Amino acid sequence: MRLQKYMAEAGIASRRKCEALIEQGLVFVNGSPAAIGTVIDPEKDIVEYGGKQISLPQQEKLIIAFYKPQGVVSTMSDPQGRPCVADYFRDMQERLYPVGRLDFDSEGLLLMTNDGELAYRMMHPKFSVEKTYLVHCDGILRREERETLEKGVLLDNRMTSPAVVTKPQSIRYGHSSFFITIHEGRNRQVRRMVAAVGHETLLLRRVKIGPIELGSLSQGKWRKLTNEEKNALEAVTMQ
């Protein structure tokens, strides 16, 4: 982060005024006079002005459960001009980021946060956070196909990790419905797994991430996690 931006966000003055303070030799970084354009690491560098150390104001760590609709990109911007998750949070002062992704054609639970450390842990393969999806597919999912999904299928020349398939049932028009729980995050993984056993995914909805459930949220709506949910999510990513 550039020094003048850091100072402005810390509430010292406007960015232009902060640049003037730096030029006047009134700002020090790690004990040495700073220069315009200095880049600092807020977590490591010590910035002083007027003989006092300055720091960014404590920011509330937000974690939000969001029901991403189909046809929305799971990024904060899109070069193709498609709707993206940022469109649903324009009025929020906090700078939020999606934790992982949910593909354009899928819907359901997406976590949004301003806690970069939590987002990093949740997306790191080491922590293996489980994700559960509701799948509607064409045709009848046979027992041997369900068992194949659970054992793993070959994608990109390597097997997927074992999955859990629950509540398989037939629905109207000869289609099938079931829940599948995985803990990997390969590109379009569930759709490709279902295709590997001979079916096309007609609907894919993520209903759970770790201990957090989509619940009764409507499409395009969001809610802040409770303290209990935050603690449960923290516990999952610290194992």
C-alpha cells in the first residue's frame, strides 16, 4: 500500500495533504524519513507522524452468507460486463471479497468477507472445508453411479477425493435429485463429476459451506453470520 493512501485511511488527512506532509519530512517509516511513493506493509512497517505511530482503524471482521443467483459472476468485476456479486454490495462501506467461487450457471451459498486471512484459510487445500450441493440431473442416478461418485472419478488425469451422496431420489420427467458433499474446489467439479457418470446437471445449488447453511435465504439476498457461526467457521479452518 502506498504510504499516502495508508495515512489517508488512518484518518491523518486527505491523500494530497498527506503527500505534502511526507514532502516536508514529517513522516517516518521504520525510523527513517519517508519519500513520496513509498510502499509499506501495514502488518510489518512502523509509520510515525508527529512523533506518534499511526495505524489503520480497527475494522469489524464481516462474514456474509449470500445467495448467488444463476447468471452472476463470483467476482467483484467482470471485463465482459456481466452481472457480478459486487453489484449486490454497492451500498456497503466495507470492501468485501468472495471466498472461492461458484460458477456462472450455478446458484446458492457464497461467503463474502473483508477478512483476508480467513478467506485464505478457507480456500487452502490444507483445511479441506466441505461443501454440499443440491443436484438435479437428467435420467435416473443408478446405485452403481452413485457409488462411483462416492469413490471418486477421473478428472484432469487424477481422481477426485471421495464424496458423500445423500437422499438420491427420482423427480418428475425421469430426472434425479441428490445432495453431494465434496471438499475439493476444482473448476466446475460437481458438474464434471456428474457428467463422468453419464448425466447432465440441470440445476446446481450450493446449500452448505462447512458449518454454514444457505437456509431460507432468497436469491440475491444476504445476511451477516452470527457469532456462533463465525466461531464454528473459525474452528473448521484452524484444524
